[in-house]
Amino acid sequence: MRSHYCGEINESLIDQEVTVCGWVHRRRDHGGVIFIDLRDRSGLVQVVYDPDAEEVFARAERVRNEFVLRCRGRVRHRPAGTENEHMPTGQVEILGLDLEVLNRADTPPFMLDDDTVSEEHRLRFRYVDLRRPEMLQRLQLRSQITREFRSFLDEHGFLDIETPMLTRATPEGARDYLVPSRTHEGAFFALPQSPQLFKQLLMMSGMDRYYQIVRCFRDEDLRADRQPEFTQLDIETSFMDEEAIMGLMEDMLRRVFAHVLEVPLPEPFPRMSYAEAMLRFGSDKPDLRIPLELVDVGDLMAEVEFKVFSAPANDPKGRVAALRLPKGGELTRKEIDDYTKFVGIYGARGLAYIKVNDIEAGRDGLQSPILKFLPDEAVSGILERTGAQSGDLVFFGADKARVVNESLGALREKLGHDRGLLERGWKPLWVVDFPMFEWDEDSERWTALHHPFTAPREDHLERLHSDPGNCLSRAYDMVLNGSEIGGGSMRIFRKEVQQEVFHNLGISDEEARDKFGFLLDALKYGCPPHGGIAFGLDRLVMLMAGAPSIRDVMAFPKTQTAACLLTEAPSVVTEAQLRELHIRLRPKK
């Protein structure tokens, strides 16, 4: 139906006859001459109709925004002074010789260049929203990124293998989406949160190198970078250790950024232990663009009479940390109060601070409601350790280590954004040496920090039984500009080690046999050493596109209540369908 895409029309086609198809982006009538900006996924081109061809001109007069047209015409230079430097096709136009209205359109629910449209309205009419050049460019970028991933992995001997969408529910991790079985009364499938066990089984099958761009599902509370269904680049490989896997993944990310964004990433990526990341940044996914760090001052507060500081300083599970904000003395009391409310979200009961008005004046140059509780030695130690200068402000967190890390870690990022401290560019980071387990206060048991199939470090194997809280794993996360974009590990490939991990997690032999019997059996029949990683594709595309939410890089996302406004899903089903599935809904009171 067409000879060219709209965005392909350029000076090389001068005096040639072309046919283009697309949507009317804008129609203008200037002194008897009609200009139509025709749009398709490649861009815009201007088509001009003059009244000499009366029948065609009459059809052009009747078109409106978002009509679907086929236009035939001759390419010519735009008249001098009317060129548009902001358009790839801005040096030329098409003199319209014919026009066919392929379909009419009602007035669209919003104009494509209206930036004030609510997200809810955009999602309800997503097929119109996706016509916006910004959305189109993001989906094209996503396609480029996945193409580069596939190309790299294909070149390195990885096999693209699909794994099941209907599997069994898992006792660990997020809540499953359940699918009732019609043929097995009372039984349910689960949609996969990850292809984790299947890709490990593929390694036991000798596939050696596997990858899949796969849809995953988690029934969890949503945020800007979370969706109930999301896409992973899933990778697994045999006979490679973590050093080899991490090196290969770095090469892959460097290639994607070089080919798609034409941006170089560092070689090699920096690495940091989990313990160091928590100590310096209060987060296992620190944004290295922000030049602020947490500093431990617990030893300086251990002997002070002020229990708010001394109690956590003497608690093995407590922490007292300081965060210096350069030129933070400029903050008003209201701004400090707002930051105090902010850290309260993370459980902090307050936010102490010291304003450094004049570092040379000692205590007299400081301003703070907590100064009266601190001896001179503690004050001078804090100033020296944080490197405070005149005009700075030092915030403090004192509580359980988890509360201090979460609250000051979040405050660090917020201050970095609010105060314009972010450095330009991309800051990738590997975080390694994660603990195998973390203690859950509510259930009073150990839980897996990553997942139950992560291998412990070889030199920590004996700690699985004797000291699980200090057992480190062979896990590695890739962080980019403060977002975790990939998480991976070496996997357990010996049955007895997997059983020991299950025991530590409170999974009995009977439950392990019921839930993971197929895995335990497979481990008996020659399982190779293997490991892998999964990248959150939506989140990575969001970062590379500079979009505020992963919903803006997905074609048909859900809302924050896990609903599809376009199709009005989820929806009720008929009684007949429920009977087939052996389900009866409990009547509402």
C-alpha cells in the first residue's frame, strides 16, 4: 500500500513519486493550501494539497486529526524559509497528487501533544497514548535493547529455551498468582515468579548455556518500578564460576550501552561487598552518583548520658551513624522538619542534626538542640570523622541497624536529588558477598536473602550448620544508578547442601520432598556446577529511556492496583466457568 515510511522521505527522493500511509497528526489550511502532517512510527512528513486538483483538494478539506490516510505525491524541496530543522524530513515535502481516506476517526480522547493528560486517562486509551512520539521511541528503544541482548548471547553460544508458564506454587518469595485446574479438581497451577528451577534443571540436562526473555508474575504491592507481570532476561550457564559470569555480563551491558545509547561503561565495573555497601550507604543498591556517605559514630556515643544515642551504640543490633550534607546549613527549619517526617516513613523516631556555622569556633560555632547532651570529645570526634566544614549540616540516625540503614540510606538519596548533587553519567556496580540468610523477627526464623537455591561460599560451608547468620553466599547483584537491574548467584549443586539450606529455612524434610522433590532427585543424577543471573528488562529500559516509571516502557501495563484500565481486567466470570473449575465464590454478607 505504500512505497516508503513517512520518516524516510528526504532529499534523495526529490522529484520522485512516493506513496505514504499514516495518521493525520495535524491539518492546517493556509490561504487555500492545505498542509497535512502525516505520521507513522518512523516520524512525520508534510503533504501539501493545492486547489488545482479540485477533487483531491475536497477530500483533503474533510480530513481531521487521526484520520488514517494513504497519500500519493511528488517529493520536492520546501520553499526557502519554510524548512524545519527539527524534523528529519524538514527539508522536503510531498506535493499531494492523490489522497485516500482509509478510515475516519472520532475526536481522540486527548491530543497527542497534551502533556497534562492524567496517567489513568492515558492507560484507559493506551492505543492512542502509544501513538505519541515519546511512547513510540521508548518501545523502539526497548526493541533495540532486546535485540542487542539476543545477538550477544547467541554469539556466545547460549540457547534460547522456553520454560513453562503453568507450574506449581512455591512456599518462598512473593505471593503467587494461582490458576485453578479444570482437569484436576481442587488443584492449582501457579504462574512463575521466575524460571529459576527450570533453568537449573536445564543445566542438569546438559544444555550448558541458556537464556530466555521471559514474562514473570508476582502478586505483590506495587510501586513505580514494580508490575504484577514483568519481563526478565533470564540467563544460566554451567562450568563457569562467578568471576567468569560477572565478566561476561559486564561485556554484554557494555555492548548494549555502546550500540543503543552510544555511551561507554567502565571496564571493569567496580565491586563492593554487601557489608561495605550497608556501612557506607545504608543500602545494597547504592547510587554512586551521589557523593554522600554514612559514617559510624557509635563508639563516640557509647558513653554519653543521652540514651537516644548511647542505647543503640551499646546494642549489638543497633547503630549510630552520621550523614554530612555539604552546605546543608542553608536548610530552613521547615525543610529539616520535612526531612524528619520523611525518615519517619522508614521507622526512624526522629532526625537529630548539628549545623556547623563556624568550624574554627569549636562548640560555639555549632547549632543544635542535642549539643547539650554531647561532651566535647564526642563533638570534636564527630566533626573530624565526618570531615565537616563551615556551612555544613550533619544528620544523625540512632536505632536498630536496619532502621538506621533504611532511613539514612533513603535520606541520602533524597538529599542527593533535592540538593542537585547527582553526578552525570552511568555508575554501574557489582555488590557481592551477601549473607545467605536474614532473621525474620515476625516468624522468628531464617529466610533466604536471595532465594533458597543460592550457594554458600565454599569457605563458609561449615557455617551453614554452626553459624548461619554469618554464612556468606556466592550471590552478586548488578546495580546501576541506584537501581538493582540484575540479581544472580552460583547455585547449590549438591543434594546434601540443598537439604541443609532447607533445614535452616525451617523447611522440613516432608515439605522439601513435597515442594522440591523433583529438584532433590535431579541433584542425585550428575548436576554440574552452575550459576546465572536475571536482569529486570523493564527497569533497565526505564533507566536507559530516562522514563519516570516502568509503566512508560511497557506497551500495556497495569495500574498500581494491578488493574488494566484498557480491558477492565480483572473481571468477574460466569457461574458456568466457575463450576468447570470446581470453584464456588463465598457470598458477600
